[in-house]
Amino acid sequence: MGYAMKSANIQLGRIYGIKIGVDYSWFVVFVLITMSLSTQYATLHPQWSPTTHVLVGIVTSLLFFVTVLLHEMGHSVVAIQKGIPVRSITLFIFGGVAQIAREPKRAVDEFWIAVAGPVVSFVIAIACMLGSVAMKPISGVANAVLTWLGQINLVLALFNLIPGFPLDGGRILRAILWGWKGDFKSATRTASGVGQFVAYSFIFAGVITALRGNFFNGLWIGFIGWFLLNAAQTSYRHAALKQSLAGLTVRDVMSTDCPVVSGSIPLSEFVHDEVLRTGQRCFLVTQFDKLVGIITLHEVKQIPQAEWNSTPVATAMQPLDHLHMVHPSDPLVGILEKMTTEGFNQLPVVEEEKLVGILGRDRLLQLIQTRLELG
Ligand SMILES: [Zn+2]
């Protein structure tokens, strides 16, 4: 797999400068796989002790985790070779996600980055299968573990090759269409269309399986379908959004006419004399002629109205040093995401240590809306 998502996770460390983390949802899968493996080992190898069944189950799960990580490392190493930095790899309920800093600029690069993961899984599958044969006369445990790892990695490689976005196969399909027709946008649309079709097929198969009496398997297949559907829609929206902002910089949307207020006046005076009189939503705050922060309606509303008389603007404002500064030439792609995840409604635009404008989230959203509507 290989698209970005954000959620809580535990950091394990760094490999190649890439942060490796585990999402909490991964533990659910770890327990489920360990339980299912222990049961499977108990059926296949009744001569082992119950402790061995559980221990081998845990070891196999951990090794599985390593192979999923290697799959993601496959994507990451190729991405880095193509000059695209990789920030992190996170393992979660359905596998791993490598967060690459930007989309590849060329179809060939996207193709090789996407292919690398399944190739790694295939190589691991073959190595494990050969290993299991070699280990058969020596160790029953090693044979069993390697057999399972070989099978699961083969499944992993094949599943990821399903040609629907956001799976690797979807990225491969997009890269081929993109390279062939030269149209990134329509290639993305097709790949996510196929992705949604695949997702609905999974959901449908899940329902049928459940109706036939195999409720647990049906639920699981349906769950995978629901996840794929969500991911296909999200990654398409994301791609469309990026497309709509491509080539634009902060300078194109920033406002340069923000009024200035003094930080020492009370909020009540600020609201009556400035906000209600001018209708402006964003103000720069100065203290002794020095710019110290930004205040918007959002900050005003945080303070109860009864306290407006006794609270100076400087107390309610967003201090400048808490805000992330942007440069007029910064590309807009990525900034909106940062504003959303970090909860900023306004960012100061600074050039050569001078404030030259304010980038407002509402204005940015308006621009995106307009550009999406006009295609
Ligand atoms: Zn992958």
C-alpha cells in the first residue's frame, strides 16, 4: 500500500532516516493474527505443547510485521532513489503506509515506486517457501513458520496488485495510463474509479459470504471493502485538491490590507470600534509599534463576552511566535493540510523578516472551491 493517513501511533525508531511507527489499530490485528495462528498450529501440529503454539504464533506475527515493513521499505528506497524524501512508515490495521513527501513528477518514477513493494513481497514469499522446504528435515517449527510467511507474503503481493487506487496496483495502473496518455488527472480518475469498483465488489462478496453463514469471514471481507472505498475516495479528493492548487503560491491568495490594532486596547473597544465598524475579520496586533500577533473573530469568541472590558487584545490574540510563518513564494499545496491539522485559520506571510500579508484559510478554501467547480 502507499498513501498517506494521519492517526495516533507509537514511534519505534528510524531506518535510513525514515521514522517507523505503529498505529494503535495494528495491535488489534497483531492479537487476531497471533490467536488465529496459535489455533492453526494447534490443529496442524498437535504434538507441540500449548505454550509452543502460542509462542510460535507470536514469533510468526512479529516476523509478518517485519515483512510488511520490508514491503514499505521497498517503496521507500525506490522513492528516495528517485529524489523523493520519505518521512515515515506507519503500520496499521490493514498493513503499512509509507508517507512520501510529494507525488512523483514522472509516470516512470511512480511506476517503479509502486512496483517495488509487491516485488519485495514476492521475493520474500519465494525465499520463505524455499526456506521452508530446506528446514523441513531440520525443524518442524521453522518449517511451519516459513510456510505461513511464504503464503501470506504471496497473498500480500497479489492483493496489493489489484489495479484499484489506493492499492499499489492502482498506482501502477495510474502510472501506465499517465505515461501512455500523458494526462495525470484522467489517469487518477480512472484508477480511483477502478478502486471504487473493486471496493464495492469486496463489500458485495462480504455480504454474500455472511448470508451464506460464514459471518466472521463475510464481515472481514466487507470491512476490507469499506476501507478500500474510503481510501479510494479520499485519495481521489486529495489528488484533485493538489491538482487544483498546482502552480499557485501564497502570494496569489494572501491579503495585504490587514488593519492594525493596538494590543493594549480592551476587547470590547476592539469589537465595537474596529470589527463592527469595518467588517474585517482579521487584524494585526502591535505593541509599541512592533508586530506581536494576529487576532480574528475566532480568538474573540474564545473569551466570554462579560470579560471583554477587562481583557486586552494582546491577551486574546494569537502571538506571532506561536504561528507558523510562510513565505510569499511557498507553494499552496501542503499549506492547507498544515493549517487544517494544526488548527491555524490565519498564517502570517513574511518576506525578508517583514510581514507582507496574511494567508487566510477561508480565502484558500474559496479559491479551491472555485477552481474545482470550473474544472
Ligand atoms: Zn505497497
